[in-house]
Amino acid sequence: MAATDFKDYYAILGVAKTVNADELKKAYRKLARKYHPDMNPGDKAAEARFKEVSEAYEVLSDPEKRQKYDQFGQYWKQAGQGGSPFGSQPRAGSDFDNFEFGQYRNFDEFINELLGRMGNDPGFGRSGTGARTSRSAPGGFGDFSGYDSSGTGLDAEATITLTLADAFRGAQKRLVLGSEEFEVRIPPGAKPGSRIRIKGKGRSSSYAPGQRGDLYLMVAIAPHAFFQFEGDNLVCEVAIAPDEAVLGAPIEVPTPDGTVTVNIPAGIRSGQSLRLKGKGWRNPKGDRTDQMVRVVIATPKEISAIEREYYEKIRSNRSFDPRKNLKDVKL
């Protein structure tokens, strides 16, 4: 791995290594909104930056992945395959206890140090232990890795980050891995964590020429400014005015298929959800889940003179006491 392949995820998100989960999410959302392809149509640099930011957050937001990244640096994925970025595990009490792999600028430096420490170790590099490898997958597809233990072709994994629109509708993506370039069809309804198998596009075996494993694409979906996942359904948050909450009103709500009219019932409470049947995510059978619309009553910070006059009249004539149930509260 060249020095330029290493990605400092903390620097990419502009946060310190001590950042907590809430601060990390806040920094990510700010950058994701700034570089989102929908906000920068046709801007390839912004698209690449968006994928880079999403990749960084995907790793640092996962406590287990973050712990491995902090310990092993650019070799965290190899370590994740079995606790060590080289094939065999170092024996207890060896020089590799509490070893910090992130100190190296590139893989050659690491190997030189490794050979210096273990050149006389009969347990290092013995046959039958296999070797873990990882290569960068250009185009924002993350890293892919495999494990050769039998002399057959190796399966490989890569992460592909999709926009919500591409995941929902399906898309054709051009994937570049090393010297190979090929088209990948993303089926409609892909979800975070979905695996897409591409037969015969994994790593080639060094022991059996012509044999090759499969490539598995792990789907990650970039956050959307309006839609989120909640189980199999989509969920969104829509603000309504106080008068709409009291009197009820028809409002326009975006769905994956376009805007629909939703009738807000009179007397709805802030935080209540309305269900839009069949307006959610696609499932493998082609059916649709539901879209949940969470209602939030928005209070205006600035009002006109006439609005103030009417609000004051409402207050002086109001019969409803929202805190009536508190009168009998005691320790």
C-alpha cells in the first residue's frame, strides 16, 4: 500500500481522535450536505469528496471498526480478518504485543520492520497459514480483501456507497479494480448491509492459475436530508404550524415517487406519526413497505402584529389546559 493510499478518516471529517459519537455525526452531516451530488450536479470533485466523507463516517461511527482503525491504521481491515495484518498470529510475549501499525507511511516500511523483527521466527511465513491481502478499489468503492488458505480462487469484498435514489431505483455502476473495469448492476431496493455477488471477479489464486473467487459488494447508503430507514420502512419528519395542528389541514409530503397530499387530523400531537401505505422502500419481491411521517409542531419565532393580536385573543379565551394533569403531582 503506497503512502498516498492511506486515508486519515479523522482529518477527512475535520475532527479530533477524541471526538464523541454525537460530534462525529454532526460533522459528517454538515459535510455530507455540502458535498451531496444532489447539491452539486455534475461536480465530480464534490462527488468524490462525498464518497470519501461517507467512507470515513462508515468506519468511525462503528465502535468496533473505529477501535481497529485507531490501533492498526491503514492495516485495520487486514487486522479485522483475524486480529493481525499478517497471516499467522504473533505468539504471546512477542515484540508485536500492543503493536501500532499506523506508524508506518507505507506497506514497504511495515514489511521491512516486520522482517527485521521476525526474520528468525520459524513461525512466520510457514506454509499452510495463508496470506491476507488488501488493495484499494478506485472510484470510491472502498477496500477489498481475501484469504488464501487452500490454493483455490479467493472471494473478495468491497464497499460501494450509493445515493438513496440509486439504491431505490437500481443503477448501473462502472467498477474499477486494479486493471479491470466492468459494469455492475445494482438491483432496485438495495439496503444498507445488502450483499451483491459478482461471480468470477474476486482475486485470482497464485497456486491454481485460471481459478478465481467472487466479488461481494457490501452496500452502504449515503444519508439523505429527508428520508431515513427505520427497520424496513422509510421515515421522515414534517413540520406543521400550530393552527394546522389544532384545526387539521391537508399538507404536501414528499415520497420516493413524488409529492402526495396528506390530511393532518385536527388535534394531532407533536411526535405522532402517520402511515403512508405502500410508499416506503422496495423489498426483494417488488412490493413496497410503508413511509412513516413523523409530525412536529413548529412554533414561529417571529410573528406579525395581527398574528400576535389573535394569539393573545386565543390565550385569553382558551379553555384547554395542557398542564391540567400536573395539578395532582406530588412526591
